[in-house]
Amino acid sequence: MKRRAYLVTAAAATLGGCSALTDSDASDESNETDDSPDSSDTIDEEPGSFDQFDDLSMWEVMEGSLELDAERAYVGDQAGRMTADESQRRVMIKRRFDSPRDLSDEFPALAFATEQDVDPVVQLSDTDGNRLLLKCNVEPGLPLAHHDLAVYDTDGDPDLSEVAHVKISAWAGDSRSVTVWADDLRFVSRPETGKVLLQFDGGDEATATRAHSTLSEHDFPATAFVPTDRVGGRGYLSQGQLETLQRDGWTIGSQGTRGSDLSGGSESAQRARIEGAVEWLEGNGFEDGANYFSYPLNRYDDTTMGIVEETHDLGFVGGFAGHGNLLNPALAPRTVGPSAEEAKQVLDWTARFRTIATLSYTDLGGNSGAAFEETVSSLADLESAGEIEVVGPADIASNHVHEA
């Protein structure tokens, strides 16, 4: 993955403005005219990059403002800074394709950064105004990093073979204003069949009992991410249980040595906990699983991500499930602890749009355990119909990481 770059020069031209849109995203479709700015689908930039936000004239500002920011960049000389103040509450920009773009086999992915707790939304609108909404989770206060976008919602029945334009938006939420930086819009491919990964964090011994028993009925693989210092402790998986899981096709991955929040720690402290777990796994017969990491408590900072990128093939973090081939394997998004209804919706979209969806669980007691078992039943139906495939992280690392 291309590491983040910083350029310190003066910020440039502002392309601000407000639209006459209503609060509904759907309403802005009727306000579009043939006078909307056109953009070139063919650009002379870094290979694989569709838009490096060097020429903002290609973007129409629907709400809020958009300006060049040469103090931040992921690629090229600057990023686009999207801003909405207290009166606007949302920022939205649009780029229309010269002719409808066929995204039947692709999804967009972008580099994002933000100072607020916001989740940017990317909309793909077809020529009839039907929309596919994609979303990602961006940790506030960090440098620009690529984020893989996952299916969040649909409006109508979007035809991805006839996509008229792409929009990027963000709500202020509880904040009074919102600022999001965007850079390096790319399009990544998707699998021929939807892929589903099942994961269990924390090393709880219920993984070897309830989860293992349920998944064995369908011969589904899964991953147990363990804090290696806690293996064999009271209530935690023993080494013997981990060996049994591995013999049955499971992957035994890392959640650091302790399974506690790494963010904010010094580089040396974080490295010791991340690399220490790798050493334990490799030294105890779990070499394959040592390639995969689960961010403890789904938290990270730039140091954490950099070390994980250096030492693992994939790093999994909380977010939204149902993305294309990974552009940023150090931040593979997943849905954490979904209800049965939420998981079924993710699985249906995974089958329909041929995406990669990771479902992660930390608690299998009570309602959570029942939801997991109901989800596995839905998963089995889709898998039997050939609409999805349940895989382990090795399949994603080997076959579904986008080459930038």
C-alpha cells in the first residue's frame, strides 16, 4: 500500500457553494440539468488513479464547500477539502461521467481523513436515478489513508452497468460543522461470487464450544483472533483448543499480546505487543494465522496501522461489511456483533453485489449467540444456492487484494 505523503505549501482556490437541495438525497436527482459540469473519464495521472483531486472543476458542489488543500495529500500535489458549517450540516460533491460508466464489476475506493467522528458516504446513481450507497468508517484525527467502501443502503434498483455520476457526502452529526479530506479516487474489482468471512475476537473459550459446534455442522471455516498472553487463562482458549480449531480448518490469528487498545501508545510499546503476538503464534504452530491481525477494540492510530501494514498481510477493524477487492489490506472493514436482521441484510447484499463481507463476534451469550446461530442458518442457505462462498483470510490475501 502506498504510504501517506505530506506536502507543505499554500492552500489554493476555493470552489464553495450551497445548493437548493432539500434534506432528501433522492430529491437532488430531479434538480440536475444537462448544464452540470462534465468531467473527463480519461486522465493522465498515477496508474490506477481515476481522480487525484488536482482539478476541482470536475466536481460540482451540491452542499457545503470544496477547496484544494496543498497541506495534505495522499497522491499528487493536494487533496480536496470538503467543509460544511453550522448552518449547512452536510457537505456533498458530485462528479458526472462523460458517458454512463459500467461498474458491474467494480466499486469505488478513496483516501479519506477527518477531524470529526463522521462516516463518509459515496453514492453511485444510475441513469434512472436509482442509487447504491456505500460507506466507510474513518478514525478522526489521522492522516489520509485509503478506505474500502461497503454497501450501506439502496434506493430503488440500481443498475451498476449504467452509472451516471458519483457523489461524496458527509453529515456533521453531533458536531456543529464537518470537514473531510478526500483524495485518490480509484475503482477496484469485485469477486465473481460474494465472499463471507466469520471471525471471533478476544480468545473466549465459547469460540471452541458454541461457535465451533455451530460452524462444524456446515463445514464453515472461521478465524479466532487471540490475545496471546491470555491463551490458557481462565475463560480463555487453551493452546489445545486452538490446535483443535486449526485442525478443523480454522485460522488462529493475532489480537496482539494483550487484546487491549493499542492506540496512543509509543511505537516501541505497540511494536512489542504486535510483534510479540506474531512470535508466539509462529513459535506454537500457528504460522499461517500470524499473517492476520484484528485491531483490539477496533481502535488504531497511524502508528498501529503502520506496524500492522509492515508485519501482517491483513488487518481487520470495525466498520461496514460488503466491499470490493481490498485497496487497503491494513484496514479491512467488518461488521461487529450484527443482529440476525442486520447480518441477513449484509449477506443478501453480498450475494447480490458480489462483495466481501466480514462478520465479527466477541460475545456469544444470550441474544448475541442466538443471532449468530440464526445468521449461520441464513449463510448456509445462500452458500447451498451457490450465491456466496465462506472463506478464510488466506483466500482474501491471495486473491482479493487490489494491486494499486
